Amino acid sequence: MQDTQTVEKPLTQFKSKADLHQDINIGVQVSGEWSVTQIEALFALPLNELMLKAQDTHKSYFPEGDVELATLLSIKTGGCPEDCSYCPQAARYDTDVKAEKLMGLEDVLEAAKAAKAAGSNRFCMGAAWREPKDRDIEKVTAMIKGVKALGLETCATLGMLEADQAQALQEAGLDFYNHNLDTSEDFYRSVISTRGYQDRLDTISNVRAAGMSVCCGGIVGMGESRQQRAAFLARLANLNPYPESVPINHLVPVAGTPLAEQKPLDPLEFVRTIAVARITMPKARVRLSAGRQELGRAVQAMCFMAGANSIFYGEQLLTTGNPEAEQDRELLAELGLKTKQSCKTEVLV
Ligand code: SF4
């Protein structure tokens, strides 16, 4: 049931998780946490009903209905020692991605200026490292300070972080740190063997402890079951607090990686995943990330209807293509969606 008064209230006064469980009325015990069974029940709803619940939630928490534009720049490409099965940047896979050095400060700032001029709110810097060395942190903090001075929100994804590294990034002005859980804990080992799920959780906890906002999501369509997709979303939704940004990627199979031949996930299942993310993490920016190009306009439109309210914007993600900025602007205009104007960080802690 929609509480029409909620649009005027600050976020802290919105419905609690328990209220949302009750509203969703999926016939299972109400608690502060989402169980996998509850989330599977959401996935199993008739699509219209699921979309209605997602839209109801979205309107309550984001009455403006705006879409955030985030630009992602690969500041250090390829040569990564990790073995993520989906990733062409892993040194061990024979892909077209070649290892490059860390970009220079001036080049990063030029890219950030161009992103701002094109309308981006957030500038994300990604490096293909297992974890940064302290000398890398020094270089990246200079980039963060420079990007921040341009008036953009800053985000970085540099691999696993120690507590003191997280603190140094926060002190440089980093607003968000991205570190994806990728998938459910029980499917994780099928995709990555060079680090464990707990490593991911430890980094997220270091990021929170340093006072930064968390960007954390994953990839669907890697061969996981629906139950595993539900378990992945439960894990995200039960983080306390859940991430402010939740990027959901649709696998882009890349030649040379172990997932090169993976059969694509049904687009409607992707739409359901977005809707369930919106319902279970109502205050989060749910971001359409890699794979948008493959989804096409109609499915992207359904994803916005299901509550997606952030996109990666620009012609290139870390190593995969992205709809061109002009096409994105046209699609958003055609759907009557405004873009987020402010670069003020939305914080859930
Ligand atoms: S996803 Fe990140 S950590 Fe994994 S191989 Fe690619 S660059 Fe390395």
C-alpha cells in the first residue's frame, strides 16, 4: 500500500524494512532482514505485480524520479593477477585487453572535465589491481583531490583495501568506493578462486569504517540459478546499511574468458532482478551497468520502470562498450526521465 505522505518526509522517516515486508505481503515471517525465501517469492510474482511494487517503492523513496549519470574511467587497464571468469582484464586470459600503466594525473583530470561537460554527476576511477600498493594510493589520492575540485562526486574501484588505505582515500575526498560482491556466496567459487567472499565483505567493512559510501553490486547471467540471484540480493540488502549504490551488470561474454560462451540471461529475468533490487534496497541508486548495449532500448526502458535510477554514461566501461552518450540522452528524453542535477552524495549511514 502506498503512503502518499511519504514523499514529503526525509529519508530517515520512510518505511522501515519490516513495513516494506508487510506491504509486500509475501506470506512469510516479517523481520528486519530479507530471507532468500522472501526474495525468491518476490521474483516469482506475476511480472505486472512485481513491477507495480517496484514502482510504488521507487516513487516513495525517489519522488523526483531522476536518473544519476556516472562516468567510469579505467585508470589502470589489464594485467590483473585475479581470475574473475567474466573479466578480460585478468592477465591469465587471452583477450584483446593489453596491460597498461596507471594513467597520469593530467589525463585523468581531462577525462573528468569531459565527463562533467557531458552531464555526469559522478566520476568513477577503476584500476585492475588485486589490491593497491601504498605508492598507488598516493597517486590515486592526487587524482581524487583533482576530480573533487572539479565539483564531481568521486568513486574508485581499486581492489581489496586495508583499513588505513580506506582512511587515506576518504581523507583525500573519496565519496564512494566500489567493491562488488559479484554473486551469491555459494556461486562465488564457480566464478573466482583467487579470493574469497569474506575478503569482499572485509573491504566493504573497511570502507564503511572510514566513513565512505559504498557502491556494491554484481553481475547476473553468469550461470547462477534464480535462487542464487535471490541469495546475492539478500546479501546486499542485509548489509547494515545496504549500499548507497547498487550496480547490476548483465554479463557481457568476452572472447578468451571462461564465460565467453555463457548463454545470455532472459532479459525479463534481468528486469525482475532490477525490480527486486529496488524493493529490497529502496533508498539505493540501482545502476544499470555493463550489458546495457546488449539489452536494447525496450528492455532498458523496462528496467527504468522497475526502479533503475542510475546508469554508467559514456562510450566505454572498463573494457566493454556502452551505449553512446547521445543515444542515452535521447532514450532518457523519450522516456521523460530527468537526470540528477546535484552532485550531493546520498548517504545511508
Ligand atoms: S574484475 Fe577486477 S579483480 Fe577481477 S580480474 Fe578483472 S580487474 Fe582483476
